Amino acid sequence: MLVALGFLMVAVFMFLIMSKRATPVVGLIAVPVAFGIAAGAGLGIGDMITDGIKALAPTAALLFFAIIFFGIMIDVGLFDPLVKLILRLVRNDPMRLVVGTAVLAMVVSLDGDGSTTFIIVTSALLPLYMKLKVSPVVLTVVAGLANGAMNIVPWGGPTVRAAAALGISPSDVFVPMIPSLVVGLLVVLLFAVQLGYSERRRIGTLELTDERLLVSAGSGLRRSATGSGGNGDTPRTGGGSGDAGSDDGQGFVDGLDPERPTLRPKLLWFNALVTVALLVVLVMDVLPIPVLFMVAASIALTVNFPRVKEQQEAITRHSSSIVSVVAMVFAAAVLTGVFQGTGMVEAMAQWLLEIIPASLGPHLAVITGILSLPFTFFMSNDAFYFGIMPVLAETAATYGIEPVEMARASITGQTFHMQSPLVPAILLLVTLAGVPLADHHKKVLWRAALVSLSMLVIGVVLGQIPW
């Protein structure tokens, strides 16, 4: 009964958001509540949802203050030089822009935090997408794939969870999988080239002259908003609006107006130092990430906007992004709470284990790698690695498969996992880019599956994962 309800709940939820019959927030709340009651949760569903909210509250706090902090850094001009450099390299070629998106996302993903990666990549590159009329969906797809592949680094989370759940060393899990990671990133780059080439053919390379690059800020933003190839939303990436800048810096990209009143050029090095220090301490794992961003946001607000009114205005400028993504996080808590509280997750996992024929036992590592795609998509990494992996590893041990080999197989599905609506970072990405989650899923899911499977195949070929 629980197995059938669990799979049906997932199917109904995915149908509603993919067909755009409900927003993700509504789907994440209404569908689990209905199926939770059908599963016999009764009034206990309140405790289940509360537990889910408690579990995701730190994530909501992280996103709240991360959006404020990086929003302030965008407002004060910290990323303007980076955007100008990228503009010089990309020029007017959609192909270079899309490939550059993949490379930038890979590099920034080294900090191990998807939210930080997506904020930086979106704030730096979305204005260029708007200017060149490249679909913002391409940005979310490429950034999501790049970050998903990089998510297996030990400080990213999944590798540590797998190692902790099975009592092994994270380095023993990750280091042998480096070739798989390299191949996965190459596949991501190939997808970036394919998407960039497709966009180049669709819109053609724009022959922009310096005169066109220096048109008025207001008209430039209106032109980009109506011809972006996306849903027409203007990017929420700065305090003003402008057009693409020339090489001499007299103009700039949409949404990063060089004349906006929030710029703080005299504080550029201070803001850069604060940002670098934040990322360094984040990687060192000295304090919880939400606490780090809370402290950093308070420092950024105090130094850059010393007046109370200015601080309030700074927060208000990014309120729409904050409300959208935090609401999504708490809505996702309903689904995870019902999933775990009713026992659907455990029932579904046990059912899958029971239907695996004994003849496939020796291939359980590969099966785990394949199962990690749907499992980690529909549940949290914590639920998968601490709830299901020990059961899978114990079963595999009877066939001579080592726990470390099972752990390696399990992390190959992370590229697919990162596209899940239960992952707050991907919700932040689509929110900042103004892309419907359904549109993102239509383009990214099959590509993410291929990236994950390519990493699994390389692991098998090189003997890191037993066939």
C-alpha cells in the first residue's frame, strides 16, 4: 500500500509541475498532504511536516542570507569587472557564452556549495544571455549540469555522507572516481557546445557595433526583456538597468548599470576581501554555513549601507527572490516530511530490493548506481545515504562487493540529483534566472541522466566499480 502510494504521489507531483497545472509550491504542499492522509497519517501529518520544516530550516536561513549577501555584492559592483571581462571574451557569440557558463560554473563549484555557484554564475552571465537573446533555460541547464557533476567532491556533501554511512574514508571513495568526474565534466562541455551551437543557429551571431553597445540603458533593458528567448522576465541582478558595455567600460550589460546609485567603488577591495574570506571559511567548515552568511550579510549591510533606511532598501531590492526560494524550501519540507514520516521511503526501497532477482546480486554495485538517479531525485541525500545505502551495502556484501565500491557507485547519480525540486540550490537557480522549473526539467533531465551514467560507466571500465 505504502509503495503504491509513494510512487503514485511522485507521479502526480511530477505530472502537475511538468504540465504546469500547478506551481511547484502548490504541488509540494497539496500533493503530499493528500497522499499522507490517504496513507493513514491522520492528525500526525502535522508532526511529520513540522519535522520536515525543522530539518530544512537551516537551508532556508542559508538561502535567505546568501541572497542578501550576494545581492549586495552585485548592487555595490563587486562582480562588474568579472562581467566586463567575460563580455570581452564572449563578445557576441552565443557558443562562447554557453561554454563559458559551463567553465565558470565548474570553477565556482569548487567551493562545494551549489547556492553560491548559482548566485555568482547567474548574476555574472544572465545579463549577457538577455543581451544576446540566448534562452535563460540554457543557462540553468548548463550551470545545473556542471554543478551536479562537481557535487561529488568530498566537501560537497554526498561523498562524505556515503563514507559516513558505510564507515569508510571519503578519500577512498572520491580519489579513484576522479577519472569519472573528468569524463562527466567533458560530457557537460559537449552538451554546452551542442546547446551553444543550437542557440547560435537559432538567433545567429549578432554583429554588434560599439554604437549599438552604447545605447541608452532603458531601451536596452526593454529590448532584452522582450527578445530573450525565455519567458521575458528581466533579471533581478542589480540595482539598475543598462545595456552591454564597450571595451572601454563606458557602457555595461543589462541589469548592471555603471551609474546605479548603489555602487561603492571605494569599497571594492573590502567587499572582495569579505567575499573571499567567506568562501575560505566556508570551505574550512569552521562554522555552519547559515551562520557564516548571516554574519557576512550583516557586515556587508553595515559597511556598504550604514543608514538604516539604506539597509532596508537593500533587503527589499531582493525580496522577490528571497520569498520565492524560501517558500519553495518550506514547501519541499512538506514532501520530505510526509515521505519519511509515513514510511513511504523505506517501503519503496525495500520493495525495490525484493524485486531484484538473485541472479543480479553480483551486479548490485551497478544497480545501485542506476538506482541512485531516481532515489536521490525523489528524496534527500540524507535519506538515501543514511537510510537506503546501509541496506544496499549489507546486501551487496553477501556477493563480495566492498562497501567502498558501493559508495563510489552511489555518488554517480549526483548530477541527476541536483535537478530535483527538493534541492534548494536548483530552486534558487531557476528563480534567479526567471525560468519555470518545468522548462528546466524538459531540457536538463535526460542530459543529467547521461552525465551520471557516463560517470558510472567509466567507473566500471576502470575497475573502481565492480560489474
